[in-house]
Amino acid sequence: MGLVSEVIKEIGNKSREFYEFVLPPIDMYRNEDNLKVVIDIPGFNKEDIKLTLCQDILSIKAQKKNEKEAETLISNQRPNVIDKKIRLPIDIKQGEEKIESAKYENGVLMLIIPITKKGKNIPIE
């Protein structure tokens, strides 16, 4: 039984490592004025998450606080740390980096980022 529990524990560790470094899942939606970024990061408290936007790079960092538990952990597949950088598909001028709104609810982080208007439509006569 000891070998089986070690194998299960190792599989859990690899799953958690994959999530921490490759994921979280991110969806982006664009309209004329904004880019909406939706990120799944369940299991974190709002206070554990830090966002920064520098030019077109969005940085998401989250780290759970270690809590002593009375129970022995057998398998741990949930990530304890997320450190992800994403290049956004929009133009942001230097000094205009801002997130209009950020909301974290039910493990989903939603950001609204204003899009810099670049150029203008030129009518053809």
C-alpha cells in the first residue's frame, strides 16, 4: 500500500505543477472599447492575488497562505502558487497601463482593460 500511495502522491504533485506553470485557463474577448480577460484561478482568496499591467504584459501572481491543518495531506493537486505573464493582443501606450475593473468571484477573475484607439477611419470619396 505504501508504493501505491507514493505513486498517487507523485501524480498529484505533477498535476499541481502543470497547473501552476502552464495554466490557468484564460479567455479574452474584445469589443471596440475594451478587452475582457477571464481567468480561472479557483481556491485562492481575493487578497492572495496580485495583478500588474506593464505596457501589453499582464502579470498574475497568486499565492496561498500556508495554514496548519489537523489532517494529513495525502494528495495535493490544487496549485499553491500561480505566476503567469500574458502578452495582451492590444495596443497600450506607455503610461496608460490601467485596468478599468477587476472582479474575483467563485474562482473566476474578470478584468476589463480599455483599448487605446489607434488611428481613425478615413472615408473614401
